[in-house]
Amino acid sequence: MNGSLVCVGLGMTLGAHICPISKSHIDKADVVFSGVSNGIVELWLKEMHPDVRSLQVFYDKGKSRHITYKQMVDAMLEQVRAGKKVVGAFYGHPGVFAQAPHVAIEQAKQEGFAAKMIPGISAEDCLYADLGIDPGRVGCQHFEASQFMFYQRKIDASAYLILWQVGVAGDKSLQRLETGQAHKQLLVELLLETYPADHSVILYEAAVLPIDKVRQQYIPVSELAQVAIHQHTTLVIPPSESMKVNTKLQTRLLELEAQLSHHQAS
């Protein structure tokens, strides 16, 4: 059982975010599977290793992404079973909004092979830096956009709401590469149940190439369905209200501190 699998993160910006341990795994691999869609990024990866095989070939218009992800997993595990040191190289963090790495690692382990994941700088990390957001200040809620629409999720309007994969919001077929204005209007209507129509939201896209500009577009939430949204666009909704003090719990904490002080004094 000499085969092994390591799924590594390349980070978001070409060449700037990859960590030394991920690069080392790529250098030592027998075969590298590329999970990136940008041709320039894939060429850069091919400069690092002579045998890079694209996983993008499994995508096709009208084809369920469930089938695509299964084929990606099968392609990587076929080489693992053949005794190869296999690396799956993915955008950003290989465990964030990437199903195939998780499934492949779990399946490889079940079959007795060594398998692990190496983290990378994700779009979320870039978002905090580019937009100047500290997630610890008022808190952040993260949801995949379609899941947010399909299920009843509780929104805390005093925290940031971050919706991922807005470009395919509302897609139940798992076959579309993007959804249209009508789907996104349903998302707008859902958001308007919590936020004022003129509440300013941010359309965010991280830089993939060093020459790329970060997209940081501010629009009213009511106009969301009318603007250009891509597969990699993230919707960031700042708080629309202040945090509410939990008076009851704070009173109990004061009583607890008073009791502790009394015991310490005695």
C-alpha cells in the first residue's frame, strides 16, 4: 500500500500564496491533479511538475456536478491504488467549498492509504484582508448561497452575512454554471425580509493573478439581481443594526463575579 494522496492549497493569487510544505509535496509527487480553472495558473503548476493532469475536463455544461466530483475522486484514487504519490492541487484552501478533496481523502483512508490535507490561503482569508473586516469584532455568518435559499436559516443582522457562490444562487439541478436574474431576484426578496432595500452590500472577488484588481463593488441590496455576478463572486452584507445587550446574562455574570470576590476575600 505505497500509494498516497495529499490535497494541497495553492492559495488565491498566483505564486504568492503557496506555502513551502505544499510546494514540497508537489515537487515529490509522482502525479499532480490540477483543480484550477485558470489556464495561466495551470501553466504555472506545470512548470513545477512534469505530470500535471487537469480535473477541469470532467466539467461539462448540463452535467451534474455530483457526477463531476465523483469522476475527479475516481481519477485521483486510480493513481493512488496504482502505488503513486498523488497530489491534488486546488485553489485557495482545498477544504473550503471543494467537495472532491474531502471525499477523496476519506475514501483513500478507508482503503488503507495515507491521505491528508494541507491548508492554503482561501478566498475568505483574502476577503478579510481586502475589505478590512475583523470577523471577531461583531461576528460573521457564512452560508453557501443556494443552501441559504433552500433552508430556513436564522440571520443575525448585527453581524456580517457572507454568501458564497452567489453566481449559481438558487440552482437545484447542480448542472448550471450560473443562474439568471429571476433566481437572484428570489435571493433579493429573501434578504429584504431582514435588510432595508437601500442597505449597502459588497460584491467581492479576490485577485487570482498579480495583475488582477480586487472587486469591491458597493450596491444597494435591492439592486443585486441587476449587476454582473460570476461563479467566484462573494456577497458580503455588513451589519444593518447594532448588537443588543443581553441584560439578563450580564446581570448574572455580575452576581457571579461578586460571589467569587466574596469567597476570595473570606
